[in-house]
Amino acid sequence: MAQLAATVQQQDWVRLSAGDGTKGPRYYDWLRIPLLSWQMPGERWLLLRRRLTDGELAYYVCYVPPGTDLQTLVQVAGSRWTVEECFAAAKGEVGLDHYEVRSWHGWYRPMTLAMAALAYLAVLCARAKEPSAAKKTANG
């Protein structure tokens, strides 16, 4: 993939935000290269992300509906951080990492239960932070 990335021109890179982080928008340089899509509906792209500080590259292979623009690909790639944060929270809060994978059911059932429990806890936490919920509790 590095050889393919080396064939692109400097002016082909586009600076876009992959979403907001703790310090504001996460800007990177992005580029997409079309790939063959054999017997697959839609389009197939190699999406490249270049870090601004040191030029380190990351690669994504994307299958998308026809006509999907670069900004949409970047937004979806940027959502990876949110998913990783959810899994990290689930490991710490609901024991997502306490399972043994020996079969599909051995993976699917604990994952589903843990993620449902995490969603329930997130709703409880959000409701507890609402000012109206605190007043209702205080007024009984």
C-alpha cells in the first residue's frame, strides 16, 4: 500500500477533520484511490490518512454506495475513535473483556449483553445529569 500511496501527487491530498476530539477538530490530510470491485455492489476505495505532524500514513479499504464523497468517507473513518472509546468503557464498566471465544455464541451472547448493559448505564448517567431529573428526585 505504501507503494500505491507513493504514486499520488502532493496536490491530491485534502485537509479535512475526522471529527471533534478533546482538543477540537482532528485534522489530517486525506486521499482516496479507486480499487477494483469484483462482483461487489457499490464502489471500493483505498482511503489514506496522513498525519500532519510527521506524515505517518494509515490505510482503510472502503466499500461504499456509488457517488459517496470523500467527506463522508472521512466522517465514517473518524467514527472509529468513538467505537474504540465505547469498547474501552465496556471493558472497564461491564466486563466486556471477561469472556472466552470458542464459538459464535460464545462471543455473540456476552458481547450483546455487555453492550446492552453499557447502553443502559449510559442512559442512567445521562438522566442523572439532567437538571430536571435532579429536581424531581429532590422534590420526591
